[in-house]
Amino acid sequence: MMLEQQMVLFEEDFEKIQKLCQELAAETNAKLVFLVDKNGQLIATSGDTGTMDTTSLATLAAGNIAATSGLAKLIGEKEFSILFHEGERDNLHLSTITERLILVVVFDHRTSLGLVRLLVRKSSRKLEELFAEINSKKGTREQNTIFTEITDEDIDNLFND
Amino acid sequence: MAFINYSSREINVKLVYYGPGLGGKTTNLRYIFQKTAPDTRGRMIELATETERTLFFDFLPLAMGKLGGFSVRFHLYTVPGQVFYDASRKIILKDVDGIVFVADSQIERMDANLESLDNMKIHLAEYGIRLEDVPWVMQYNKRDLPSAVDAAELSAMLNPFGVPEFSAVATRGEGVFETLKTVAKIVLKELRKQYTGGGQ
């Protein structure tokens, strides 16, 4: 049996995802928008990430969603699809999209939780449609990934230096 | 579940260090963190209790060179080893691409090793994965301690599948990178096999 199917993202799809994140950031007036997979891999960001450690943010967001999903199951819920963390200056809004993705919005007083929630819902639908389209193209394109272009020797050589 | 990003030209892989409590999983990651150049690794996150026991997970992102023009990035996680953090362990194991099982060589920790190994199999099975289908390696840690069991005996007890095994003293870094490099290679070769249709 094979391990779970890998996620492969091609440039053209990435651009569409990136555009949706940018739109959401602009419409909500949020500081940052991140799209993360539930495994903690960062897929796209929008906004000025500056010195922010985006890798850690993605991992902890995924850990946060995973832990609260565990809590949800304990009380008989499927999952908590929205999490909101309120800070003194900045707030975090995390929401799950499909089985695999987490949309993270970082925002401050220049916008409101209500607006963020409303527009996140709208963007989530668009992202769902986009990922359904990406997944439907999958089978044909995965024949030609980076792993078909390299050899086991290349892998061995990766650690020889 | 590996993530191959053609836009950033990155291959992202998830590795999990599993094993009994106080076996040296966090020590492995700390050593890797200390000995790698700052430009090849990110920040190490330790979600630990006040007594420095892992509460949820440790995390270390690591760049390990280039393959066919793609950066190979490994996300290293540890699980909390203590028995009662079972739910957290299961969460961390989800979508794993490769595992390092860090066994404690001391005779008094044999039951804990076996219990943890069983626990890992159970959690993988809950995700529909058989241990023999996951790329994994075995590390016998704490070889320097006086009550360390003979390596051959450990192997007979803990490694029935005959996966690659390493002796280690993680506090001194012995065996740490050998373990990491081997599991990394196995994982990448397995990914390659999946895409080229080999070994089916």
C-alpha cells in the first residue's frame, strides 16, 4: 500500500491561489493572509511578511487546528472550523477549507472580525472550487514531476558533500 | 504527505522522531539545530512543559540541498514520549513521510520501547498505514550508559523488519546525522518510486 497521495502544486495553480489570497487581504484590509495545509506546509502568503517566521507560523497554525479538532471529536463534534485569537494589537482568524487547508488571516483595528469572517467565507468557497479543479487535473500531470527526472544516484549524492 | 511546489521549486517532506519518553528525540533535534548553518535551517520550536518535557511537539525546518533544481526541505517533528500524551502523538504522526524511532538502550527502558513501538503501529493503522509501508529507521540511543543492552539484542527485539539501524549518543551527536541522512534518502527514494511506478 502506498502512503497518502502527495500534494503537487504547479506554477499556474499557485498564481491563482496567490491571487485569491491577495484579494482577500486587500478586501478585508488585513495585514497578512496565509494559506497552509493541515500538515503545516505553507502554500501561499499575501501581505508584508517582513521578518515574520512564516514557516513556524504555518506549523503552529496547523498544530493549533489539529489540537482543537482533537478537542472537537472528544465532545462529539466533527471539528471546529473557525478559530479566533484576540491579541492586544493583532488578531488571528483561522478557518479550515476542505479536508486539507487552513486559511489564516492576521488583522488589527483597521478592520473588524465581522468583515474578516464574511470575506473569509467568500474566499473559502473560491479556494474550494480552485482546489477541486486542481485535483481533477492531478492524474495526468503527476506523471511528469521532478521525481521522474532524477535518479536514486542523485538522491545518494545529495548528502555526499 | 510530501508537498512539491513548482512555483517555489521546493520539495517539502515531513519526518517524525517517535519513541518512549526521555529517549532523546528532542536531543536529536537540538543537536541538528546546533550543528547546521543558520542559513539552512529555520527556528526550532519546542512546545514543552515547564520541566522541559515535550508537551505537543518540537519542530525544526531544515534545507538539505538541491535535487534536480528543487530545494529539498525537511520538516522535523518530535512527538511527546510520555504515555498520557497519546492524542498529541497521533496528531503529529498524521501525513508523515518518514519516521526515526529513537529507542532508549537502557535495559530498564525495554518495556517502554516496545510499548512505544506498538503505540506507533496502532496510530499508523488508524490512518490506514502499515508500518512496513512507511520509510523508517531505528536509532538505539544512549549507547554510552552502563545499563545499555547489547545492540544485537536490541535489534532482535525492536527491529523485526530489519530497517536500517544506528547506534547513537545523541547528547554528543554520535549517530545523529547518520540517522537523519539515511531516513532522508529512504524517504526521497520512496517518493521517487511512487512517481516512477517502480516497486509496485
